[in-house]
Amino acid sequence: MEPFDLKTIKIERIFADKILAAEFYYQRRLLFDVSKHIYDITIMLEEDRIKRLMSEEETLIKMLSYKRMEEKERIGSDLANKPFSDFTFFNRLSSDKALNTAFMKMQGIYVFDERDKVEHEKLIEKIGILHEVLLNLDEGLR
């Protein structure tokens, strides 16, 4: 057998995909799917590579731009050019009781260790930090 290259998707790209996926599903009120993505985002925000990504504006824009290009081909999606200031799930995360209920239900099914469950306050805090970073990027993504 000869050596071969193995191409995999970077965790930074997966992170960017999850941000847009959360909005896509929120627009359709698929709250259980939103919950899985925002849980993953919250956990990923604690990883060193994602922390570094959050501080590297150019790289973050690049990762988000890949996903936005894909969204141009998705039927029914407005995410290719939608500014982060208009992302509904960011603006309603703290007040949408149905989303909070779905989030708690999702954790009850998929998160086996109580120590890995994310409290609502922590979710709001972490996603809020992400939102602030993304709001600063809006201009670079147009």
C-alpha cells in the first residue's frame, strides 16, 4: 500500500457551519435541531482552536465565507448575505421559551454526563460573546 492524503474538514469550518445551521433551523422553528447546534457551538467555544479562531478575524471570515458560498445554492436560504445582526436565534435566545425547552430536552437525550450539560445562563453568556464577535465581522463579510 502506498501513502495517500486524507482530507478532512477542519474543526474551525465545522464551527462556522454550525453557526449558520443554527439560524437556518431557527427560521424554520426546528428547535431541537437548533438546540444541538447551539450546544455544540457552546462546547466548541471552550476549545483552544476555536478560541484562537475567535481572535483571528481574517481566518474566521474565511471559514464563514465558505459556508456562505454554499448557502447561495441552498433553496430557501437567505444566509448567503444576511448580516449577523439579523440572525434571529441570537436575538431571541434568551427569551424564546420553546427553544429553552427544546434545549433542555435535547440535553436530556444526548448529553449523558450531568457535568457536560450546559446551564441556560452559560448558554446565553457564551452565545452572546460569539454574537459580539460576529457583529464586528459583519462589514468584512459583505
